[in-house]
Amino acid sequence: MSTRIAGLLLLASLINISAMFFYQIGADIPFHSVFMDCFSIQFWQGDLYPRWCFDNNTGLGVPAFLYYFPLPYYIAALLYPLYVGGLSHYAVFIIAFFFATFFTGVTCFLWLKDIVTPRFALLSTLLLLFMPYRMEAMLYRGAYTELWAMVWMPLVFKYTRRVVKGENDIAWLAMAFGLTLLSNVPCAFIVALASGLYVLMMTHKSWNPKFAYACGMLWGGVLAAFYLLPGLYYRQFMAPFDKQSAAKGAHIIPNGFMDMFAVHWIGRIVIFLCLVMAVTAILSAYVTHNRSRIPDIFIRREAVAWAAVFAVCLFLLFPISAPFYDHLGPLAAIVFPWRMQMIFMCCAVFMAAVWMQWLAKPRQRSHMNADMIIFCSLLFLISFLELVDYSKSTELFDNAVAVRFIAEPEYRTQWADSNHFGPQYLMDRFVSKNREKSVVISGKGQAYIRHWAWDGIELHTESNAPFVVRLDHNYFPLWKAQTDMHELVTLRPEEQTGQMLLDIPAGEHNILLTYSVLNGSPYLVIANVLSAMAWLAIVAVYMRRKRFDNLRSAC
């Protein structure tokens, strides 16, 4: 990539996020700010993978990163010294969104330059950055992890394309898909759906590309096994999935269909997205109808494949596809209809690139640069207008960060009832500030807290008989307790509150509580080993290819 193209992408990215300088926007930004705060603080204190947010929910703790996607927060953690240096949480967020936007431009350009000339690849990349769905996800929802999933999405399509062409890029496909899984699992499933349809359309009766693609995607899943497998195992200890609550929220983006409820709730967004989808459909029909004017046979087939992918994803966006989701079982909670628009963006920029390269008239091509700038500006303007009635109050943001709220229902353990988990309960705890970390609730004895942090809870106990201590922290099987003589101490949850209860033996003891994913099942070590081996294999492939390129250059 030339310096000129990199500079243009930097400028476009700055313009792309400029609305964030004027408004504190994005409904999910308080949620992501709390996650960023938890992950970054523990990371810089030495917790290399903070699966348990120790200080969150007013010190009760929550197993957030057993389930939530870690890669975007590793990136945020690298930016966190800026917050320590004096920037606000929101300012750090803007910088993180800027990097996500810029790298999305880079990866999209790397994908499209394999198809068209760099000039038209750049113009189509600018179109992707300003597509209304991406602007809605960034400016209206503040969907931080989804924005980072969009960074890797073009790379998945780039290396899927190369695998279909018979090039030996399985490792890079695996890495791109693994990074997508670590950024946002629902988006990764949708990207897998689109790339899988593309492979089926492109390969027909040939099995070698299908097998290579399947190996690459499986390899990518193994790369993310250190996150996925513990999350799947520990899900059994969370509150059961409430189908009625899910049904009530089924229309809320990004979980719902494109229907009249969505039009009523976010009408301006839906109307403009429908216009863009209509233009994409027309452009797809035009490109596929005029394939004879495209000299490259492979690209002619690609146009048909992407048109088919667009049609399938369009079907999955509307309520007519509800029976399909009903047959997915648990996966129905992962493949959200609204996010199908991620694939529309890629269909649109592919068709636009092909049209500009081969189907536009010479006179049109001479004005293409100016037209594209005007079109992107129009997309940005309309996306900006979506924010006119957005609340500019920072009270929710400030309260969420202060209390470190992670009170979404999916993070409630099975031992804590909703009355001891909701925002009102947590706010009352925050306001009271008179919370003893350890309380003797049965028997007679003394328990002194010596250490209280993410790297362990240590208490000194003295008694003539066994007694029970309640700790002001949530119970979860990640935690285990043992004495300084390495004897296990019974650790169990209190009914309703779900806080830790310790059955203290008689005598004088130092008791240490530590957390690890291996405390739930020793078999989870397999997940870490598999991921480590998969990443080492990526490095080995890279080193081998680099050595081969050096030898070829020398010859």
C-alpha cells in the first residue's frame, strides 16, 4: 500500500468519526467503557487474560470475559495509558474507533486490489467506510466489538477467494477468521455463512477448494478455542435463557428483523438502509447481466456468487425467514438478522468496484473520483442526521463507569436472583458504601481480610470450632479456596444473593481464594494447548513462506 493511499484512508477515517467529536453518542458506549475499564486495569496489573472482572458491579465481580469477546479490549488496553495520562474514557473510545475505521479501510483495500485497480479499490473502500449500516453501528449503537469484527471481515473474503483460486492461503484464512471470532462471535457466524455460500457458488463439483476452505475455518476456530471452549463450558452456571424476555426484545437491534416495528422505532435508519439495499440490488442485477463485458472469467463468476449471497442475506433479514431461525436451536441466539447488513456492505462495494472497472462509460470514469467523494459525503451527512434527537446527557455514562455496571441478564449467575443483580440493587450498594468484605453468619470465629484483589482474596481466620463466613463477592466455579497447607476449603454460593460462603475449619488459618478457568474442569487446559499449537502453526507457516520468498528473491 502506497503512502498516498494510506494518507487518504487516514483522512477518510478522521472524517468518518468526526461526529463523535460533537456528540457523546452510541447507546452501548457506557457498557463498553465499563468493559474497557475492567479489562485494561487488570491487564496492566498483570492479569494477562482478565476473564473475571473483579471490581465490577460495586465489587461483587462478574465473569464477563468468559463470554464476551476479548480481542477489541486487548486493543483498548494498549490505549489505556492515554486515560491514565489524562484523557477521558470517551476520548480513548474515539481513538479506538478511529483505529477500527482506519484498519477496516486497509483490509478492504487489500481485498479489493486483488480484483480491480488500486484506484477503484480505494474508491470502493471509501464507500464501505461510509455505508449507512456501518455508520449506524458506530454512531447510533456504539457497537465497539462489531466495528472490530468488520476490520477482519474483508480479510476473510480475500483469503477465501484465494483458497478458491487454488492458492495456498489456508493459514491466512484461518487467522482472519480466528480474529473475527475473537472480535465478535455473531458477526463471525454471519461472515462464515457468507463466505461458505461464496465457496459453494464458486466451486461447483470441485471438492479440493471446499476441503481447503473447511480446514481454514476449522483452524480459525481452534485459534479462538482458548476463549470459546471455556465460555461454552461455564455457560451452564449462568441464569437460564429466558425465552419470554428474549421474545419481548426480539425487535431491538441487532437482534431483530427488518419489519414495521423497526421502521417505527428507528424509521430514518431503516428507510435509508432500504434505499441502499435497493441500489445494491439494482447494481447486482446490472453487473451480473453484463458479465460478457468483464474479461476475467473468475470475476464474472464472482459477480453471480456475490449476487446470490446478497439474495440469501436479504431473505434472512426479513420476517419471512423466521422459520429458518426457528430450526437453528441455540444458534438462533447467535445469527442475528439485523447484522446481515454487514454482508450487504461487502456485496455493494464488490459490485461498485466491478462496475467502475469494466462497466462504467469512459466519461463516467473521468468524473468517478468527484462522484465518489460526493456520494460518501451524502452517506455521512444522512448518517449524521440520524443523531439529531439522540440524548446528549452524560449521566448514564458517568454512572455506569462509576458503579462499573455489568448488569445485563446474560451475566447473572444461576445462584443470584434478579433482585440481587439489577441496576437498582447495585446502585443502592454503591450509594451505601458501608459494605463489610467478610461477615460471620454461622458459628463463632474471626476473619480478617489481608488481601482483596483480582489476583486473589486472602483472609486470616481464628476459631475454636468450625464457622461460616460470607464474602462480599459473587460465587462462581472459577474460584477455589485452600489453606496455607494446601488443604481445600469448601466454597459455596449463598441462596438468592449468590455471594461466596466459606466453611472455615477450626483453628488458625490463612485462606487464599484464587480464580482460574481450570478450576471448573481440568480438561479446559486442552483448549489452551490447542490454541497455542494453532497459533504456533501460523507463525511456522509465516516463517517458512518468508524464507521461501527470500530464496526466490536471491535467485
